[in-house]
Amino acid sequence: MGALSILSGVLALLPIICSLAVLIGLDVGRDSSSPPLFNPEKPKGPDGKPLDNGIKHKSYCDETIGISPPAKGDHYTLNPNPWNWEEGDEGSLCLNVTTFNNQTYPTDSSAPEFSVTWQYPPGPPSSPVHAYPNVKVDSGVFPNQIKNIDEMMLDFEWTYAVGNLTVETTDEKALNASNVNANVALDLFLDQDKKKAQISEDASTEIMVWFAAFGPATQPIGRDDGSLDEQELDGTKFTLYSGKNGVGQFVLTWYCEDPAPKFHGDLQPLVDRLVEMGDTNFPTESDYIGYMAVGTETYFSDDYVTFHVPQLAIDVHLKD
């Protein structure tokens, strides 16, 4: 039995030994300058260039510019967007973006990690916001009519901190001590006209969802006129206010009293509720949503502060 077992073992190893011998023979016979036998091709980007696993960090300061990092999943465009600041004015802002060379992010709907460091003095009460640094959805799902949208899933985590470094949690006392006035908000622009809905300045209606408001100057339009409705999503209570902004757009703001540093849920019920209410100037199901972005409206601060978004994914599902 022992001899038979040894013989069986040797016979079982013969194919492996023969394969190794062939490979060694091939390798010995190859020229030293020849490419390796087994060299899997690196994945390539849209430009045909090989990708690697490197990480890039880049800053964009005091400019309005669309930054669209290549991605294998959904596409986003980031913008420092200091729309109410001109060169020579006091204050400054830098948008810092982290991108992966392999164009692969945690999920197909994930946006690149980013942070914003800024400081501005108080502006006029009629136009207190200096900038809205943001990341905009460019996945091709918009423009689309409200009636066609089933879900707007948002996976969003953020922090705010005094100074130019990111932090794990937001210290509201420190923000108050530095007189920080800013919000954290998602922005939607709508119109009956498909093309106007895609241009924030031309759209007739703006829907905002505020996840935080810091400082006494940071108030939603129409708050003095009283609230219109309340809804709760993902454990966060949102109160509705409405009014017109300085350029005549009708603004509907879902405002949360307490900061929501983590939100994981569907925002479509907030839009559907507005349609259901049917008030004058409210959106209808035939309106187009043409623009969707997430960021922070920067009012003013005594010190530099940093808004950080380590996690963001927006996944819009259409009805069948």
C-alpha cells in the first residue's frame, strides 16, 4: 500500500512538473529584452492612457471654474463659485479636491472627497452670501420632469471646523466663538422650460434643503413670514419656508433646526410634498429639475474655517 501511495503521488505531480519545465524552458530561451510572458495590461482611461492607483490633491482658489474629475461611475462637477466676490475684495476661498488616478470611487454614485477653506467679512444685508462652493450632479439624469423621478437617494456626511484643517466632528461652540455664519445646503433649480431649468440664474424656482445653519445671519428666505409645513426624513425634521430672492426667483427651503452631519435617505418626498401642496408658485409634476448640487453658502466669519465632505453619493432613480 505504501509503494502504491507514493507512486500515485508522483503521478499526480507529473503534470505540474511538466508544466513548470516547459515554462522554465521558454523563459531560458527568451531574449533578455523580451517583454515578460505574463504582463496583464493596465486599465486605461477615456483618453487611452494607462491608469494607476495614485491619489491627487489639488486646490482651486478664488475662481469660478468647473472641475470634472474623470470617473468610471457617475460624474460630478466641483466649483469654488465665489459668485458674490471680486478680485480686490476682502476675504478668500480655496476648494481642495481629492481624486483617484484609477477613476474608481467607493460606489458608482460617489463623488470625490473635497473640502473648502474660507474667510469673508460681513456683506450687505441685501446680499450676505459671498460664495456657494459645491459639487454638482453631472450624471446625465437631469433635466427630468418631477413626475419621472422615483427616488433621489443622498448619502452625505460633512463637518465644519475653525482653521484650515479637517476634523472628525463639528464643534458648534468653536464656530460660534469665531462668528461663523454659513449653511450646509443642497440646491435644486426647476422650471417649466427644460433649458432654463439647467441654468441656475434663469430657472424660475429654487428648492433648498438645509442640513445646518450656523450664526444669526444665516436665515432661510421667508422665515419671518412663518413656516408652511414640516416633514421628517432619516430622523431629521425639516421645516418649510418660502419667498423670493434678490433676482425674483421663488425659493422653497426645507430647513432643519439642528445640524444633520450625516444624512442617508431619499429626498424625493420633500419635492413630492411641494407638488402635493399645490400652492401658487409651487412646482408641479410637469416641472423640470435641471440642476442639483450640494455645498455650503458662505456668509462671513472672523476666522478661517473649513467645510469638509468625506462622503457624498447621489443616486437618482427614474420610474419605469
